[in-house]
Amino acid sequence: MAAIDTFLDRVRTTRMLVVGDVMVDAYLWGRVDRISPEAPVPVVQVTERSARLGGAANVAINAHVLGARPVVVTVIGQDANADLMERLFQDQGLSTAGLLRSPQRRTTVKTRIISGHQHVVRVDEEQEDDLNASDEQRLLDQVAELLRAERPEVVVLEDYNKGVLTEAVITGIIALAKAAGVPVAVDPKRKNFFTFRGVDLFKPNLKELRDGLKIDLNAADGTAMTAAISELQTRLGNRISMITLSEHGVQVQDGMHNARFPAHKRKIVDVSGAGDTVITVAALALAQGLPAPTIAQLANLAGGLVCEEVGVVPIDPERFRTECVRLNLPA
């Protein structure tokens, strides 16, 4: 049996808790034949509508496709878009146990209007302010209950700066996970960058690392990268740092390892959603207790594979397996 088969077999028994901002990515497809007489803007004749889950839910979809058992915890509105989101969860075969509705929130929907291959405009319906204290507590209570009921092997905090992962929620979940002995993996954004203290795996991209540390950093400068990651770990107290570097691959560092893995040569079509795939595979590898270099290699490969597809699509498990066998990963 190849090493990747052992990894994937263990994934199929892995339970994952994903906490963060969830959204609906909606699309209106049509054609433009004329300009509006009311204003100098195109008139789009809509021929098709579609909608899919985005944000933290894309992590759960990737995990589900690989065979894991994810549960998403988030706060959404009490509106028609929340009903749509719940149906999309059910259509994907995902649990809705962690979807908390609040009259104080608005469900995030990003609608893209597309004519042919041309992106005409995007319309965002969202609320970016932090959860109120009552919704923060409801969310923490739900996470505590799911930690008891589901007994997940890993918790993923997926931040899109839409207000779900507040300082109180972040610190509360990290404390709950530590008490339960569950590792925490983080895909951060700038706003609460240094609130994720003491986590097991912290995965910013290069821009987020630059913004967080407020330094100008060249991905090709290995010495500067190592120094920056060391500073990050001193300030965060995290166990593993994994920095995604786009075409430069990924750099991973912990107390025993400091390694850089180049990006695999790919025909890059669309990078959308690649970060979600990377944190998914990294978290699943973290749950198995794999060493940091192996976590980085698996996640780096998975992220590259989804970049060959148009739009936000989950990892193809069979293609992932085939490529791992070809490259002898995990080695």
C-alpha cells in the first residue's frame, strides 16, 4: 500500500470542526446585446442562475470530498439567503448542526454577473461588524457542545474578516480545543492576526505575513523568510508555521524543521479557493500527527492541483492520490 493510501484511509475516519465566516457565492449568467437607455451600462439578459457555498464552507466541502466528516460552525442571518445556505449545505451532504441563525446578522452573499467569459460586476450583500456578545456566547457554547458530541480530531479556524471570528471567539475556541486535547489549524486574515496565540498550525500567505509583521519581505530570500517566521512564532507561540508563497511554493517551520518546498509545475487557470484546499489538507495531516514537512508537502500539492481548474472547486481525491504516488508523497 502506498503511503498516500494510509493517509487517505485515516482521513475517512477523521472528524473536523470548521469555525468561521461562511458565504454563498451566487452567479447570474447571461449575454449583453445592448447598453441601457437609462445609463451607460450594459444590459445583461440572464439565462442561468447558480449558487454554491464559499468561505469556511469550502474547507468543509474539500474535507467531505476526501472522505472526512466536517461540521461547520458559524452565525448567519434569519433571512431568505440563510434558507438558501442551509439548502446548499444539505445538497453537499454537510451537517447543518453548526449553523446558528441570528436576527442581528445578515447572511453573506456575493453575486457575480457574467456575460460570456466577461465578469460584468459583483454585488456583495454582507455584514462585516463583529458578532455581538450574545451571538459570541451562543457560538462558543455550540463549539463546546460539538467538541463533546463529535469528538473531532482537529479544529480549523477560517477567517474571512466578516465578523464571526472575533477576539473573544478566537481565544475562547482555542481554550476549549486545548482543554479537549484537539489541535487547532488557522487560516488567518490581518484583522485578528495576532489573536490566534498558541495554536498548532498557522497558515498565512505571504501578503498576510508581510501585513501582519509590517515588513517588506521577498519570498525568494530564504534567510529573511526564516527570520520573519521566527519572529512570527515568538509573538504567536504557535507550534508550526506554514507560509504559502504562490509560485514560490511553501515554507514550513517548527521547533525541529525549516524547509522550503517549490511549487509543482502546473498550468495555472484560477487560484480561487486554493487557500481553502491547502488548509484542509494541512489540517487533516495535522490530525494524523504527521511531521511538519509532510504536512506542507501534501498541502502544497493539493493547492496546486485545484489551481488547474476554473472557479472554486474542491480537490479531486483520485487525482490527488495519483500525483502523490507519482511524487512519492508522503515520503
